[in-house]
Amino acid sequence: MKRGNLVWAALAAAAVVATAVAVPAGADKSAGETVDRADAAAPTVRFATFNASLNREAPGQLVRDLSTTDNPQARKAAEVLQRVRPDVVLINEFDYVLKNKAADLFRKNYLEVGQEGAKPIRYRYAYTAPVNTGVPTGFDLDRDGSTTGPGDAHGFGDFKGQYGMLVLSRYPIDAAKARTFQKFLWKDMPGAVLPDDPETDAPADWYSAEQLDVLRLSSKSHWDLPIKVGKSTVHFLVSHPTPPVFDGPEDRNGTRNHDEIRFWADYLTPGKDGYIYDDKGRRGGLKPGSWFVVAGDLNADPLDGDSVEAAVRQVLDAPRVQDPKPTSEGGVVAAEEQGGINAEHRGDPALDTGDFDDTSPGNLRSDYVLPSRGLPVRGAGVFWPTPQEELSRLNDTSDHHLVWVDVKRR
């Protein structure tokens, strides 16, 4: 074990989970407050995930929108980040554009410009890469009579890169050692939960052998990004599994969601990771003793919603994972005021991160930041202000709310 990791381990025994609030301690609450936590003296590192819904309907549209400084949605998304001030953040549903062009515009025109009195925030490092959305398979995967629709791509999308992913960091990203798993085939996962055609007697036969020979597991991608925090490395393990809806009784999206989540559970568990290969052909999962944070919109709630039963529990219950259970008061108020199916949910509404249709599926916990065991957690929360708070005007930025976790560093 490297010296930096020994320091992290020495801190583990003192781990304490702080009480979550709508705006986390250390966040930028006013225009005059100066907060810069990404330096050698910072006691914690704030990891976050935020499905910002910055996807667009056509290629090039996101670049056009971010080329200005007055796109209302981008301004709100930037303000959320400026208020919470994560050090490392995954942004889901951010269309992929070559050479980080959209990411650079978002940083320059929105994040580095104070929004509504919030202090600007600078992310020196950005990582994005191709995803499977809109990449054609050549097959009629959804059986609608066409082979060129968004449901026939490796990941649902009207064009290549729609609903992509972006990681922004105030700490260096070791891009040379990053691992991507965009092209890993679903069939190569042992015991894959493949969808079944209910009209036949054969099991798991929605997709033909020819289709399975090309169909990838990731609806977007899975990335392992080493983040250099002082002398230590923390692997930021990010993804955005397909939502377990928008299909039929074959449950092709629900089964895929299950296995996209299972990928990380196996990647983190020695003895279960041997089948995994990355886009460069390197095999195996994360080395034992490595520190990590799993993050993303996993589109699965442990108790409610439409995901395959226990899908997200695969990673929540993985031996090397801890769940800080970030909460908000806003989620509780929303569930009470919106009613509907929320009244029938078994899960704690304080844990909800997504504000969805109140008839079905209701508000759910779908976004996660899960540190490895041994990383001392110092705080966790969901940015979901109550209606009485001034920042509640940001609640409609997306149907998802930003989730953050602070872990103590050396």
C-alpha cells in the first residue's frame, strides 16, 4: 500500500458522518463568502454527482447554448454547483462534444461567472469521452420495424453523445491512467440478466445471438478516473445506467439497469472481476487497497420505483462500499406536499434525489455518491432546499438534485 493510502487508512477509525443540510457547511451561501477548498490545507474533499439535464435535442445545440452567457438552464446548473462547491463532480446528461468544447464553454461562460450573487468556481480539470448513446447497432433492438431509431443504438439517443457524461475536478485527473468500458459486451458478463421474450418458451431470448455479439453493456459508459488528491489517489467510478422503464414485458431496460449497476459491484470485488476488460483490452477490476468513490445517476431506488428488485443493493451491499445516506429536508417536504404514489413509498423521503411524476414512479433515491470503506466521511447531503428557503428557486434546474459527500483527506 502506498504511503498516501496509509495516511487515509490511519484516519478511518475517526470517521464521523455529519448531519446533512440543504446547503452544506463550507458552501458559498453569500456573494461575499470566500471558499476555496481545493488546496493542500483543505481538510476534506467534496465529491458529488448531478444529473443537470444539460442534454439537447440535436447535435451542436449544447455548444450554441453554452457559447452565450445567458442560457437560463445553464445559469441555474452553474449556480447549483457554485452554491454547493464540490471539488470533484460527475455531471450526467451533458452531451458529449469532441475536444471538451462544451465543457470548456460551460466552465468559462457559466461556472467562472458568478450567478445570482454566488461566488464563481474554477475547475482546472475536465474529463469527457465517447459514450454509447446514439451509436447505431444496425439491428432493430426495440422491434419497432426500424433499425435506425434511438432505441436501436447501443444506448438510447437521437445522436452520438446525447445524454453524455462530464467530470469536473479541482484536483488533477490522471487521464493517462483512466479506464473506460464503453465497448464491453453485455453477453461477456457471467450470468447476465438478459431480457426475455414473453412470446416464446426459450429463456432470455429477446436479443438474438447476432445482436448479443455486438450489444454493449453500458448505455452511456463506465469510467474509472484516478483523481490525485495530495499524495493519494482516489478512483472516481462513474456511470449513468439506463432507466428501468420505457420498454415492455421483456424488461430490456430494467435488466440492463441491473447489470450496469452490477458491473461496479464486480469491479470492486476481488474474485468477481476477472471477466472485465476495458477499451484498451486490460482485464480485471480495481486493485485491492485502492480508494474509490462510486458516483452517478444509477436510476434505481433500493425500495421503490420500477428497477429490478435489489438492483442497486448490489453496489450498496458490496463489501468495500459504505453508504453515507445523504439526506435533505426538501425531499421530505416535497413528498408530503406532492402526495400521490409518494404516500405509498417504503423508502425514507429524506433520501430522495429525484423529483418525478407523482402518479408513477414518484420521488426516488436515484443518485449516489458512495465512498470506499476506510475513507472517513465528514458530511453528506442532497441539495434540495425547502420551499421557505431562497435557494428553492433552483429546485427546477433538473428533475434530479445534486448529491454530495465530504471525505477527510490527509
